[in-house]
Amino acid sequence: MATKTITVEKDFDAVAFMRKQRDKISKDIANMNFEEIKEYFSKKKKKVAPSR
């Protein structure tokens, strides 16, 4: 039985996006202490999460 290969073009590459975001965050928090890192993520969370 022959197998047919189907090629799909991606509009969005989730792996590339995740790697880019991880690298950006790593660069941003590289020289921060624990308290600064907590504040960094708290601020990011407030930007993304809708207010209730």
C-alpha cells in the first residue's frame, strides 16, 4: 500500500513563536533577582489578563 504525503503551509508557527518569546523573557530577566522577576511577571500578567 502506497502512502500519500500531504504538505500543508502554515500561517502561524507556534514553535518558532514560543522560542522567540522564551528568548525575549530570558533576556529581560537575566540580571534580575527573585523579587524583580516576580514584579516583572505580575506587570505582564496585568497587561494580558482582562480586568474583572
